[in-house]
Amino acid sequence: MTVTVVVGTQWGDEAKGKLVDILAKDYDYVVRFNGGDNAGHTIKYGDQSFGLHLIPSGIFYPEKVKVIGNGVVINPETLMTEIKTVEDAGFSLDKLLISDSAHIILPWHKMLDAIEDEKNAIGTTKRGIGPTFSDKANRATAIRVCDLFNGKLREKLEKIAKLKEKALFAHGKDVNFNVDELATSLEQFSEKIKPFVTDTRFVLNKAIDKNILLEGAQGALLDVDHGTYPYVTSSNTTSGSASTGSGIPPNKITNIIGVTKAYTTRVGEGPFPTELMDEVGEKLRQQGHEFGTTTGRPRRCGWLDLVVLKYTSMINGLDELAITKLDVLTGFEEIKVCVAYEINGQTTEEFPSDITLLEQAKPVYKTFKGWNMSKEDWIKASETKQLPEEVKTYLNFIADQLNVKIKLISFGPERNETMLY
């Protein structure tokens, strides 16, 4: 029995989807446990590329059970589109399960999200994630998947719609929601997903003697409690939320794998100490194809930040590390790694919780000799298990500083562009 959690250790976009897709062959269940369609992962399968936001990465293993857990907030339109995409591509959804406790994103959530971002500019994707989690905490104004089937949906929608119309009017938006149309749309959605809906908490706990892979969305620095608040998402993204978002008890989790890029990126607003606003940053962006799966926005790029990684390794309790996009660093004469911050004249290796201190942080770098490796060189290295000394020096420094074993490295989007380390 193995219950493994995969989490991001930066600001998301660390290529967790590829790692989960690779690992899934050794697991019986693949479970998405947090976030919504504000997070995306791109999976390469043969000559096809799939951008998924809600369906777990293990979808391309028909024999595996794929679970959308209770910690996920579901956009009906996105899920319907993904189901059609997967079915049209010839993959079976027979073993897809959807938690009846997951919450539903509704039209007013998206409208309120856009207004909030316009006022505060915290970098939301405007997909209604924050307002949906707010309603989840508020309780009285939330719709869960199970509400789609209990015969009281229209009555509940009417009450909530009136409250949301008032809330939007207070923001200068005069809106009248067509509850009958919305209810009909949700009823059609419920018919489509009905074969998949169940209480996944019981399913997973009954299968606890199997191998279960828990897939996180986004990254640790977007965690609402532990991230760069307020420039974070509206839910927990660290390993602790794997239990909450799946219903699997913490003492059943046996392994936690963190995923990091060989450099650092982030999307949206907020401080980013190692960000490179020059040709080096642009080279990282172009070589790494750093544009968001969900939004298409260009990602901000910078050198690897070990202050960040030490912090996120600590709060996630990492057992192993996967380093992705190592090939993107090829061609740089020098490669830098941030080992500390200078804040107000003081040097620290601790990641600050106060955003105003992080905004003042100046990175202290250690410089490494770069390398040049073609795609063929990487393939050969993966076959012979022999890497250039410059690459090994870089990797070993990271592992030593974090005191975490590197499980594997990735040097491209394909499954075979990966090697154990």
C-alpha cells in the first residue's frame, strides 16, 4: 500500500501533470484533491497534447480509477468540455469518479471574481474560484454536486440568485439572473455526470490497501495560509490539504513528492525576488515556452530560489524531489541560484511571511558553470545514466541544501524525456 502526494514547491506550473502521468502507471487510483479550473496541466500523449484543468492527469491510463475529490471546485462548462475532449480522443471515462461533496462554480462567481480583481489587482484568473470558496465557507450560498440531485436545486438557486443580484448591484452591476435557464443547464450537466458521481471519501478509504496517487494543483507559494498572501489562490495547495481534499487520513499518507522547475516562474501579481527583467529572463521564457496553460499569460521568469524551496520543503514535509525543465538551462554560460535574501541590510535564509519584507528582498546568488546539451545528448544521458559534471554539480547542490533526495529529472514534455536520478 502506497499513498503518495504530489505537490508544487514554487508558484505553480512546475510540470506536476507530467510527473503524475509518469507515476500513474504504478498506482490504482489518481486523485485530484484541490483547486479548480484556474489550474491547468499539459499532458503529452503520443503526438497529442492535452490541456486539462479538472480531470486528473492519469486519464490516459484507462484501467486506473480517476477521482475528482471533494476539495475541488467544479466549473460545469470546463468539465463538460474536458469530458468531450477526452472521449473524442478515444479514451474511456468508465473509471472516472466525481465527489458528491465538491462545490460548483456558478455565473455570479465569475462576475464577482472579475470585479474583485479590478478593484484589488491580485492576479486572479477571473474564473470564479475565490467567490466559490467564499461561498463554501459562508455555507448558506453554496451549491455542491449532491445538490444537483436532491430535488431542491431550483428553490436553492432562486434564493442565492437574489442575494447575488444585490451583491452585484452594490458593485454597480444591475443583473437579473435567469434562474430557470441556469437550473435547466445544471440539470443537463447533472445528467451527464450522474454515472460518475459518488461519495469518493468512502471509495478511497475502502481502497486504502491499494496504491493511491494524490495530485495537487498550483504550488505551495499560492497556498492561502502559507503562500505570498494576498497574492495567492483561495484554497490550500500544500500537502496537508491532500487529506482534507480527498478524505484520506494523514496517517495513511506514505510519501510526499515535491516538484520544482530548475529555475523559477510565476504568473500574476506579487513579489518575486529572483525575477529577471532582462534578456536572460526572456531567454528562459522562450526556451521554456513559459505561457500559462489556463490563461495563456506569459510567465515571469527568474533563477532558482532555494530560500523558497527550503521553506516549501519544510511546510510540505517532502520525502523526494522531482526537478523539471532542466533542459531549459542549456546554453547559459553561468547559472545562478539564490541562497539567501538581503532585507533591510540583514541576510536571511528564511522566507518572510510579511509581503512588504518580501518586496524588499534582494537575492544573494551562488553561481554555477553552465552547460550545453542537445536533445540527443539528454536522451543519451538518460540511457547511460551519465550526466555532465556541471549538471551533477547543480543537482547535488540543490539536494544537499534541501536535504531531500532527487527522485527524477525531466528534460522535455514527453514521457521518455525523464530519468531517475
